[in-house]
Amino acid sequence: MNPSRPADRIFEGGTLLTMNEHQPTAEALALQDGHILAVGTRAEVLALRGPDTEVIPLQGGTVIPAVVDKLSNGNSDEEPEPQGTLAPGQRANFVVLSGNPLIVTPRAREDLRVLHVVKDGRSLYFADTPPAREKKDEDPFSEALFLDESGWLV
């Protein structure tokens, strides 16, 4: 990552649950080279926008971090990249939900929808894109996703 270079992508317009005790929530995040460049207020993050930055509106959704296990290549000496929180330097792995799983009732969690999935800074799934609408009967994931009691998507 190069802080002097503009962000590749910015996500704004929702709530970010960072899982970082020093900054539990935020309004926006910027990505660069598959990692989180910045997390903060909408104004702070939009200041990192350049002419080629893609700005993605969260439309009131809630961003939660995701942990993605990479398949081992047999090299156990390799240090795993940081992930699991929305903090600068972390791998950009997260899910955008239709609501905040920490403030809805456990029963209401069943109605939360996955709106967007990002892995290493790349979008894997958009809920409201034409292909997603056409494939409502198909599951875009190989395994079931659900929210556990703590609000984590598992």
C-alpha cells in the first residue's frame, strides 16, 4: 500500500462495525491493492479519492469484517496476513449486510440479507446486480452463511 496514492475503491454511506476496540464504528473505508487503506468518517475517507477511484455506496448497509482462510501451499513459515477487523493494513475481506446484526433481535437476524461480499478488495457478489436478481434461486456461496449469536457471519 502506498498512502500517497489515491484509493482504488471507497465504500461509504453505511455503518462499519470495525471489530477494533479503538474505533468500534466508522462511516467509510478506502481500499488499495486488496488491503484497507483507511477507515474513518466519510469526509476523511473521501479525501483519498482520485480520478480513477471507484466509489461504492453502501445504501445504509452494515459492513462487518470477514476472515478468509487461504489454502496452505505447504510453507508453514509464511506469516499470515492480518485480517478480521476493519483497520488499515488488514486484508480487505468483508460483507455488507442489509442491517446491523448487533442491534436487531435474534429473530430479525434471519431477515438480514447479504448485499455485497468483498474478498481481498474484489467484489465477489452484489445482491442487486442484474445477474444476482436473475439467479435468486441459486446460492452464490458454496456453504451456508448465517449470523451467530455474537453477530458474526459464519
